[in-house]
Amino acid sequence: MVQSDVMVDINDVYFSRGEREIFSGVDLTIRRGKITAIMGPSGSGKTTLLKLIGAQLTPDSGSIFVDKIDMHSLSHKALYKMRQKMGFLFQSGALFTNINVFENVAFPLREHTNLPEDMIRDLVLVQLEAVGLRGARDLMPAELSGGMAHRVSLARSLIMNPELMMYDEPFTGQDPITMARLLQLIKKLNAILGITSVIVSHDVVETAGIADYIYIIANGKIVGEGESEKIMNDNNPWVKQFVHGLADGVMPFHYPANEYKEDLGL
């Protein structure tokens, strides 16, 4: 059976939180084995989109297929099994605070496999070495800097060798040198292991440097898409304002609200 080159297929997705519409007819395709970046201003729904792909949230309408499987038609048991093929790096890191670094990274192996202890030890140390934190294996999360905690979370996300890896702001809190190494690591993982990566990031230049394809989300829709060079030179006002960090433009700074004078009672 020939494997499809499409890992994630999102069709005409609408999603709202209360009265606020987050997505209004989003179509998006993520190619297998590629690095796809999803960018846009804060509050545009980038993290929400990752949660919809992982079926942590359910769209109001539309469909989301991962490896030809409709994520939102799965039973709880089937969804649990499907998520074993997916890695998710949470923006907050989401480490367990009462166990050390080693046990945080080992947790998915203990939860989903029956591997012997010596093999678990080796696999954990390999992943910690990859993110530069093998020497921190005995530290507790409270002893880590924000950037270190994020790297431990990355190691934990990769420990099961997922087919689809979703990164939510993976470079938050990283110094320039560590960021460069993480960018290199993500690119190597895709090339060597054939992982499909989806990166949500505000670090435009750095992420564009490794992404095979980029989507820009704003105002509930895809406002731009293409390879890095196209996006960086796009004259679409929505895309141009975001990628070049322009203070003035079509993207609003203020969250939707009543008239200012009305709130002040004037």
C-alpha cells in the first residue's frame, strides 16, 4: 500500500470560544516528513489549531484527518492509541513537578510500553543528551530554568519516536546558542527519522530558516502560505506586517471590546 504524502488534512474548519470566532473556514495541509510552520499574531489560534489536530478540542464544523483518520470520530480508546503516534511540546513545558528530570522523560515509556529498566534508562539518557541535559537528570523541575524545563519537555515529547511532532513555541526562553541547537535538532530529526513536524512560533526568521512550508493565520483565516522565501517577500498586508514586525498595519493591537467611551461611562 502506497503511503499518502499528506499527514494532516484540515478542511473548512470553524471553531469558536463563546461568541468569539477563532477560525472561519480554515483549510490546511501538512505534508509527511516535512517541517511546517504555523505563524501569526498572539491570539490568532495557533495553539488552538494544534489542540484541534490532537483532538483535545472539537471543531464546530469541518474535518481534521491525521494519516487519513478522522480524529474526531474516534472512540476514546482509539484516540488514546492514535495519540501514541503523536508528540506534543506544550508551551508551558507541563512537567510533573513531583518527579525528577529522568522520571519525567521516562514517563511515556513506563505508561505505554513494557520495556526493561535498563533499556528505559538508555533511551532516556539518549534523549537528554540530544537536548544537552543528560547531566541534569537528577534535578527536580523547580531547580530548572524556564529554558531548561522546555528542553526536558522536548526530550519527553520525542521519547516515543512519534510520527507527528507538534511544537508549541519550542524556542521560548532559550538563549541564541541553545535556540540554534534546537533548530538544528528539529531539522535533523526530520531528515533522519522521517518525522513530520508542525511548529508554532513567533521566531519568524529562525523558524523560516528550517521550515519547508509556512502558514500565516490572522483574523480567523489563512492569510498567507508558501515556502519561506515567498512568505518573507510577500506584499500581502497581513503577512508583511507580521513577518517584518511592523507596529502599524491591518492587524489590530487591541482585543475586541466595547467602545472606550462606553466603558468609561462617558
